[in-house]
Amino acid sequence: MKLDVAFLPSLFRQPGQHVCVVVDVLRASSSLVVLVDRGVEEVLLASSIGEARRLARERPQYLLCGERGGLPPRGFHYGNSPVEFAALELAGRRAILCTSNGTRALARAAAAPLVLVGALLNATAVGRAATEAAAAQGLGVAVVCSGDDGGTTFSLEDALGAGAIVDAIVGLGREAPRLELSDAALAALTLYRAHQGQEHQPEADAPSVEAALRASSHARDLEALGLGEDLSFCARRDAFAAVPYLQRDDGGRPMLRRYSSASRG
């Protein structure tokens, strides 16, 4: 099985030949993991703030969530904070989400046979789900980083998240088909493992995953906005087992629900 990483959405090639895992560690994919874990039945994705508001007018029972510049736009119920979502009672609710990078990357990946949402928070669960689905369909796995600035620039935190997912897939051992890692997948894995040592060996000189994540430019921006609690939250590996996946509603709009092996039919 071929295992690839695209460090930007524009670098994702041949979507029809891969199960795709979209990663936006800070913070869209982390928020989506928490939303479905907390029981949200579906999350409609909006490509713009205007579209999100229009969808909310048509569906007043939906929670309107999202951000621009890290903060919730005027009139939104919630922003894009996984810490905030984790504290809410959300069972049976439905939501609309619009973010600067993650929701755009999901839209670009939609041509893949299966699109899952990954983060550090669910690295092992999403790695296992992607591997099993790809093996069943004779496909490869591609982990796609959302990037920053609308998906145009490299994101350190997304590369770390991609590396954690590659690490999880490699860790499946005999449970996974024979893997062929691309150079990009090897690079992401090496980056993640270089920062993983501190969690297991406190005396090691290597910085922790959380420290590396906090050093990223996006993390510094969030810290300046008073959202530093989200950084520690998003840096936790395997805190959740929920895996969101992309599908279309009856009107053809992209939405996410919780994935299970039965989801792929």
C-alpha cells in the first residue's frame, strides 16, 4: 500500500487512487473530531462566511460555528475552539462550520473515494480507519495538510499531525498491508518522531510535540488572541477515537458525520 503526505492541498495528486485524510491541527480538524465525539450528527461545511450565514438562516436549528482570523464572526454561536466544544452538550445537534483553511482543504479533497478528518487527537483511530478502507478498495492512503493562508503556505502543526498519523499506520504492523512510504511521508514521520521523544524520555534534549506546535506561526497568532488553551488541547495524541468523514447531503452540500466501517457500505 502506498502512503503519501501532501504538505499543501495543491500537492495532493491522483485523488481517485487514495483514501484521503485531511489534517488541520489548529484547529478545524481538531474541532471536527470533538464535535462528532460529542454527538453532533452532521456538520455542514460552508466555503465562506456569507454562505455559512445563509445556511444558518435556512436551518435555524443548526449551530453556526467558525472563524476568520481565529475569532468567531459576528452572529456566530461559537468559534472554532475544540476546548469550547468539548465542554458543550451536543448529542443530537447539527452544526455549520466555516474556517480559513480546513474546510477549504476538505472541499479540495472531495474527489477522493473516501475523505476522513485527522488530527493529533485521533491519529491512531483515523490511521486505522484509512488503512482498513484503503486495503478493502485496493487504494493508497494520502494525508493532506490544510496549510496556512488559505492553503497556500506550509504549516508546521499540520506536518506534525500528518507525521503522527503516518506513525500510527506504520505502528499497525502486520495489521496493515506492506507499506511504501513516499519521501513526503518519510519526512513527516521523521519530523514527528524527532519531537515525540520528550514525551517518553523527559530527560531527552528533543523538544516535545506540544512545544513544536506552539512554536508555529499559527499557534503564536492564537496565543496572542488568548486561545492558548486550544494549543495544549490539540497537541494531545489519541485523546479521541472519533473519526469524521465527508459526504454530501441531499442537496449536494459537503457535510461530515462520524465514520464507522459500515459507513463505506
